[in-house]
Amino acid sequence: MKIIKLLGNFFLLPLYWLSYIVPRDKNIWVFGSWFGTRYSDSSRYVFEYIYETEPGIRAIWLTRKKAIVNELRKSGYEAYSIYSIKGYWLTCRAAVAIFTVNIADVNTLGASKLLKFQLWHGIPLKKIVHDDQYNSSKNKSNFFTLLTKIKSILLPHLNVFDQWDVVTSTSPKVSKIFESAFRLHESKIFETGTPRADVILTKNTVSPEVLSFKTNKISIKHRIGYFPTHRKNAKQLSIFINSINNSRLIQFLEEQESVLYIKLHYYNLEKHVHEISSPRIVLLKEDDISDINYLLPWIDILITDYSSVYYDFLLLNRPIIFTPFDLDEYLSIDRELYGEYNELTPGPKCTTWNMVVEELYQLKKHNDKYYKFRTNMKKEYYSHVDMNNSQRVVQTIRDLIQNSR
């Protein structure tokens, strides 16, 4: 199968070279997210902003999933399969591709000479891309590295790394991280702010349906979110979550008329075996709500471990509790961090659910000891705390296209 796939990519190679000579249209922009598998994140928010405010731009969503194509078309958006002739041709004609992971979010065959605009998917707590020593090519054998280089030369459309021209940032501090992670000069990083903030800070956001239909038989005064990051050892995460049964957390939720919503990273969701039956603990599936940023405004207290979701939650300046129950293992196996954990995390550190309960009781008494810490971090990581981030992204792209003519 690998040989057949390799031969197939050689057969497709002329389409990549053809994309070099197809004239680009400055008003055609293609969008994608998460390797073309999801309709979510900052590229989604810019895409929808353009439909609402920029009729002169032809915004096109590309995806590998037919269900997303159908759903977007029902909503009046233009969307195509990445694998379709139309998806390829419109990528050839587009002036810019906007994505959140890499160019594989859209059609790589048609993306030879368009502006590759990297929005990324959050402010990184964990080291990413070239800074990520555990997952980078630096730790591969010399033979593997040589094969990778040969493949990128012979089949350039399969090379999705370093395929970005500019990156957006939220502050000077984050720009420094991105300079290193993406190996870009500071002139290629633009502090537009994150389009995620446009969703998180919107005052009139409609409550996600999942918050009502999952808990329609119980009263709710407070909503708590537990959103851990993905990890290689998903079994350990399951053990930690299921240990809720042996803690005082369920009793606390009942006493305080609260609900704990658990949303795992979709990398680990299918590997988790959920053993909790309390109606006040809800494990959200991908189909329930694929885009967590629409959920954050409705969460009163966030619980997380090493997930960058807490940077997004900083925008709301609400309490955060951290659960680094496997910190040493995580740092030695999964990822390094951009600094010392305690200095980067503005909240109490708990390694058991009973410790979490104690901190929840402290917050109930309005004893929020980390308010100032969070406020200072928000200033450090966000130059813009408003809902004009998508607008700044669009204007930045316009300026870059204009200046490249």
C-alpha cells in the first residue's frame, strides 16, 4: 500500500507544478483547520467574519470530511473537499491560504506560491514545532533525515513543515516564542491578536445546546470545565479521571448545584474509558461540541493540566485550578514547556481530586488568591483584549497581498 501511495504521489506531481503557472486572484482566499478534519478554531472565525463583512472576498473552506462540506453549504458557505478538482483548482487560483496547523489543512497540491498565513491554535505552554525536541526531526536518525529531505525534493507537495510565510501573534512575548518555534524573522510575525478572542469575549454568544440537553433534569448554578491536554499515555489520564469516584468531588457538585464538564482532546477521546455515572459530570464528545472556544464563555471555573486552553480562559479572568498529577512523566515523555510550570500557571496545583475540592471551597468563599497573577499574565500575553482580531487579520492579509504586487 505504501508503494502504491508513493507512486500515486508521483502521478499527482504535475498538478503541483501546474499550480505555479495558474494566475492567482487576490480576492480568492482558502481556509482550513486541523489537517482538514475539523471546522473550528481561528481560521473558522476569520472565515465567518469575511462572509459577514467582506462581500468582495471569495472565502472557501476546504476539508477532508464530506459532512463538513454538506453542513457548510446548508449554512450558505462555499466549501469543497480537499480531494476534489474544484478544491484543487480554487487553491491554485487563491492568493492566500489561512490555516491553524500547517498547509495540510488545505490542498497542498495547489498551494505552491500563494501566501501561507499561519494562525496557529493558541498560545503555547508546551514547546511546539522546531522547539519541540521530543517530536522534531532532530531526534530522528541521519538515514531518516536524509530520506525526508529526498522526499521533500522529489515530492514537494508532501512537505508541510516550514510551509508558512507569516504567523499571527498576541503579544511581544508570544512573538518571541513564535520566532523560535516557526524559525521566522520578527518581520514575518504580526501581532493581530487571536481571532479566538472574538468568540470568547462576545457578550451575546448563544449558549451551546449541549449545556442544556445533557443536564436538563437537574438545577445548575455553576459550571466547571475540566479540559486536559492530550498525552501519549492516555491510560494514566483515564485513571485520574475515574478516580473522581473515590473523591469528594461528586458530593461537592451536588451540594453546590454545579456540573463538571469534561472535554478531552480529540486525540485521546476514543481511548478513554469513562466510569463515572453521576449526572453532574458530563463527558463531552466531539459531536457534542467540536469547538471548545464556544464553550469557554459559559464556564465559571476552569480545571486543566498542561493545556494552552488556560491562556484562552485568561481573557475572561476567571479562576483556574491546575492538576499536574503526572508532571514529571509528562515532561520526560511528552513535551517540554516554555518555562517553569509553577511560574507559568496562575492557579493552585492539585494532584488529587480532593485537593481540587478544597480549592473549590476556597473559591466559594471568594478567596481567589491568584486574581492578580492572572491579571498580570493576561497583560503579558495579550496586547489586544477586544473583538477586533479577525478584522486585524483580514487587514494584515490585504496589506501583504497589496505589497507583494
